[in-house]
Amino acid sequence: MLKAFIVDDEPLARDELKYLLKRTKQVEIVGEADCIEEALGRMDDTPIDVLFVDIMLANETGLDLVEKLLEKGKQPAVVFATAYDEYALKAFQLNAIDYILKPFEEQRIQQTVEKLTSFLPQKSNPMETVASEKKVPSDKLAITVDERIIIIHIHEILYIGTIEGKTVIATEKQKYQASESLVTFEKKLQGTPIIRVHRGYLVNLDAIVEIEPWFNSTYNLVMKDGESVPVSRTYIKELKQTIGF
């Protein structure tokens, strides 16, 4: 069962979404809130797999909530559930799994849940979960590019970024536009030299050739291919501790 948290300032919309999610028999509603402050407080103590959040909340946006969660290092799967379609690009830049429009349709909700179950690790078998946690990371990474599966060596990756809503993997030889989200790659690459330095970038520590101080106590990382990757203040402390500068 997927553990879902819903954030919407319209009680009727929350109730409708809860009803449709429960009908899938694959989702457990573990919490709900009508504003960012309430959501952040409740989510601190509530393990969740997926956040369903409206774009337009009273005097704030669901986009703000997702950005705050990313800054805190919390990255549940996110589905934006809203009446506004013009924010879709921004939503996917924040690595949203899906974007569903009001009024909700049961078939569309079912499609979203199926997408979530294929994206998130299955939890039905505790032994499989333990086994997967003990797996030693491979030195290769499979990526989906234009319905093809390409195998690349992890040490060849320079950085992975979300650029214009697309996930781009830069290697020493070329760049690939992958179908998977940045969050997906971050999970796959745990235990490797590739770490997050910005909400839109992962970098290979072994591919950094220079660290440039930038505005407001931030930095740019110059990579082997000459490209610059920004480091946000959220990740500076971890980067300094890891590299030792």
C-alpha cells in the first residue's frame, strides 16, 4: 500500500481525491492539510510515499511546499492535483511524477496510482526490501532514452541535471536525454560518488575540476567538460564536508 498525504485548501476536493484513491485499494491516506505550514508540521512525523498537492493554496502555492521539502532533504514522490494546467512545466521541473486536473476522473486517478506503483519500490515483501537494501551498487547504470535502454558506466557520468523540464545525463562522451526523473537517479546512485548539489543537479565528485565562489555564499562547480553546475546553499555544508574545502 502506498502511503499518501494530501494538501488542498478545498475540503470537498480533498474528500473526492481521498475517495478515488481509496477505491484503487492500493493507497492508504496517512494525512491531510489545507496549508503549507500545517503540511510541513504533520509530515515531519509521518512516513509517506507520495504527496498529492494542489497548485493554488490560500496565499501560497503547492510548488512552494515541494521546494521547501527539497530544501529539507525530503523527497516523497509528488503528484500535483489542480485545476490549473499552466503550471505543468514548473511541476515537472520539480520532478513531479504526475499532474492531474480537477475535476478528478476515476480512470485518470487509477493511471496515476499505476504509475506510482511502478516508480516506487514495492513494500509487500519485507524480505525483498531487506535484500534490496543490501545490494552492492553496480558500476553500470541503465537509462531509458527514446524507448531504448542504454547502459553507461557510472564513472563516465559528469553530472545529471533537470534542464527545461528534461533529465539530461552528461558523460565524458555525450549527453543523453533520459525518461527517468532526477529523484529516480539519485536513489539508484546512492553509495556512488554522485551526489545532489542543487535541487536540479547531481554531480560526480570525481569529475569536478574547479570550485568557483559565486553570489550569496554559493558556488559553481566546473566539470571536466568545462560546464558549470550550481551548488545551492542547502547542499554547501555537505559538499564541504565530503570534499574538504
